[in-house]
Amino acid sequence: MEELREFIAIPSVSADPAHQDDVRRAAEWVRDFVKRIGGEAELVPMGERDLVIGDIPANTNGAAAPTVMIYGHFDVQPPAPLDLWESPPFELDERDGWYYARGIADDKGQLYTLLKAAELLHRDKALPVNIRVACDGEEEIGGHSIVDFIDADERGADACIIFDGGMTRPEQPEFMLATRGLVAFHLKVKTGERDMHSGYYGGAALNAIHVLMQGLSAVIPRDGLLPDQLRVGRAPLSQVEVDSLKSLPKGWEILDEADATPLDAKAADEFYDRTWAEPSLDVNGIRGGKPEFVNTTLIVEAEARFTIRLAPGQDPETIAATVEKLIRAATPDTAEVELIRENSAAPGVFSPDSPAIQLGLEAFKKSTGVRPLLVRVGGTLPIYPALAAKGIPTIGTGFALRESNVHSPNERLRVQDIDRAVAAASELYRGLAALA
């Protein structure tokens, strides 16, 4: 635990420029760990930050042994607000069966378990696969350096393991077969050179906030679903995914636990279909005028940022073009309307019939006593589609729980799940040796 405590203590907050040296220190920590256990690793500059790329050789069969890539990220979310933490965020603290610290669940703690399992097997001359280490320090800020690396990489791997997820129920593991994609937009509207007196110009001059509202109204959901044009290409849930729903909490339980207000009367019943197999749109922020004051002003500049989560099967280029078409059609030609596409990532999908995933299911059952469910997740992991495009089947899973406070104060992971994760990773390495 002293190793994990040391790793956690590095405040590798990628979103804060003041911590860029700390992000690099975390990269060096991972690099040095791999080298210390008998592997080779180096920091590889990619964009503004370094990747950690390395190899841990199999103890048997050498180059003939299968190659398993492991991915994790060593950057973390900012810890603010600090006053809500019950212990210092970068000091590993054990309380009531939980480890508390920023990064313990997302993702330094879970990445550590993959590395530790490799160390223990290699030490005992029992590591049956060659391990490729590929880790980044910008996952929390949407960085694409790991994606660029995989796109350019010619070595590949027979499988990939990612521990950067969790379980909906504590003792029921889950493998993520698919992730949603993402397209992010910045919408800007300008209707004049200066704000004006609404008594003189109201009803005659164009208001930028009104135009902004018209544009957003053309793409936001109706009756829980986006316009049909924005649903093109989505892939329905497979039977194996539908079967997994029987073992997951009902939609109303998840919404109620989060104190969330359902979008409409059908939201709870359709929760998984909407978050796994449908695209969704959320307006993330709006700016315009002076809402903090009582005033009677006609506003000539307004802006909004919004994101669309793409369902598996959808194409970012197609959806982005459709968004622009819908907004242009809904806003007057006389307004200056600028739609900026800020970033995007495709959905990632893996077949449940892949030999690697089937071997992984058996390995997890052997380790935990429970066969994992095959599920989708509503979030976006750019590395997923990159791995899928390279034909590298991926076991994406993890041991965080819904109550792990990921991205929140008092982030935590159960004490027992560190050992469970190490054991599961070890069994995965053994099981995937059958890919040879």
C-alpha cells in the first residue's frame, strides 16, 4: 500500500497548468515502476504531454506469447471544492472499509492494480503474455494523444485490458462492449454592433438570445428523443445486452439515487435504451445579456456550448453536418450564426463473440466467482474506437462503484477491491495466454 500511497500523493491534475510538472512526475512514476519490475518503458512526447510506453516480457514462450496491451490514465480531476473533503485529497486515507483519495477509483488506483498484477506474475516467473504498457496523462481533459499513438502504432496487440470503469452492483462485474461517441459545439450568434434599448428597438430589431434559442430548439430532444435526423445510424441493443438488463437496477432507481428529475414520463422505463443505444444532447452553458441585473436591454450577442453523445453505429461527420443544417434552417439568414465544432470522438463497439472477451469472461468468473455482464456505457472513451479500428479486442471493466464519488469530493474505492482487481488482472493475463 505504500506504493499506491506514493502514486496517489502526486497531484497530477491535468486541467490545471500549475500541476503540469506533477502530471509528468506521475508519468515518471509509472515508467519507473515498469522498469523496476523487469520491463522497459520510456516517456514518449505526444502533443503537449508525455505518454508512457513500455513492455513487460512474458516469462515463457517469448515472442510467441500473445501480446496484451494495458491502458490507464495517470491524470486526475481537480479536487475542488476542498472544503467538502473529509481528508486531504492527495493523501490515501482508509475509513470504514474504503480508501479515500483523488484518483483512487479514476484511474490511478485501478491502473496500479494492472501494473501490480504484472509485477507479481513476472516475479514468480509466471507471466504468460507479453504486456505492452500504454498510458496517458490527459484523459480527464479529453486529450487524444493516446488515440494518435494507437492510430500510428504498427505493432498492435492481441487484446487490450482497461480498468477504468466500474460495476453498477458491487458484486456483479461488467464488461463494456460499447461506448457512445461525442461531438461538441460552440454556437455563436450576433445580430448587431451594440446592445440596444428595448423600448426603442424591441419588436423591430433582432435579439441574439432569441436566435440562439431558435437554433437550440431545432436540435434538443422532444418526448425524450432527438429529432429523427440526429438518430440516423444508431445500433439497437443486442440480445445479450438486453439480457444483461435483468441483473441491473431499474432506471428509476438510478435516477432517484442521483436526485435527478426524469426528462419525461418514459425516462425511467427507457433509461438504458436512451443512455446506451440512443444519442442525447445537452446544452452545457449559455451566455448572453445581463441576467444578474434588472434591465430592459435588447441583446445582440449570445453563445452556447452543447454536446451530443453519439449512439454506437453513428458517424460524427454525418451527425455534425446534420446539426449545422438543422440550426441554419431554424435561424434567420439576417443573423450572424457561427457553429464551431470543437472536438469529436466516434463510438466504440466490440463483438461479444471475440475470443479475447470470451476468455476474459471466464477469467473474471474464475477470479471473482461471478460471470460479468456484457453492457454498454453512456460515456465516451476515445481510445475505444481507436482500438476497435485496429482490430484489438478490448476488455473494459473496473471496480469503481456508483457510490465511489468519481469526479467528486471524497472519491473512494473499497479496500477489498484493490486485492480483487489485482487477482482479476492476474487471471486475465493467464486466461489470455490461450490466444497464442
